[in-house]
Amino acid sequence: MASLEAEYLITRKKQIQRRQKIVTIVSMFLFFGSTVFGIIPAIQQASQPKPANASASAESVLQQQARGYELVLQREPENQLALEKLSVLRLQLKDAKGAIAPLEKLVKLHPERQDYKVVLEQINKQQGKSNSQTNNQTKPN
């Protein structure tokens, strides 16, 4: 009897070990399979070229902000903050001519502010240089 019990326990132990190995192998297979399904889309996305809309979208955001300040200035034409921000946005958008009008209004409203005058003078100088350069290029020799 004792030998039958010992034999049964040994057989049972082997069965349990076999099941543990199978469960371990299946678990590892499922883990690595799910990892692969997670990694493949990430690799595909990284290998695709990025769209060049980043600079265009940044410019469109600046234009939307400028339109917002223009709407504020329609309601409050002497709003100092809106005038400042609009002139800065137009300079960021490389629209120096568009930045001149709000800066001139700021200089008229706040003649004591030297920074407005300095920026306006710098823009006017740049506009003068660019105008003279384009005039020199278009004049026939």
C-alpha cells in the first residue's frame, strides 16, 4: 500500500510539474505576442515621415491670435495690451507693415514710453532699407 501511495504521489507530482511547464510556456508566448502587437504599430508610426504642417499650424495659430486682438480693438480701439500683442504677433508673422499701425497708435496714446518709439523706429528703418533695396533692384541701369 505504501508503495502504491508513493507511486501515486510521484505520478501526481510529475503531472503537476508538466501542467506548470505548459502554463508557463503559454503565458510566455502570450506575453511576447502581446508585446509584439504593441511594438509593431509604434515602429510603423516612427518610420513614417512627419508632416511639414508644424510650421504651417504654428503660423495659423499666430494668425488666429492676431484676428482675436483685432476683434478686441474693434470694441476697444485704445486697448494697450491688444495693440502691443497685435504688433508683436504681426512681427512674428513677418508682417512689419502691419505692425506699424498699432505701434503708431501706441506711441500716440503713450508718448512717454520709449520702447514703443524705439521699436517703431527700427521697423521704419528696416522698411526703408528693404524699400530702397527693392527700388535699386527694379531700376534699370
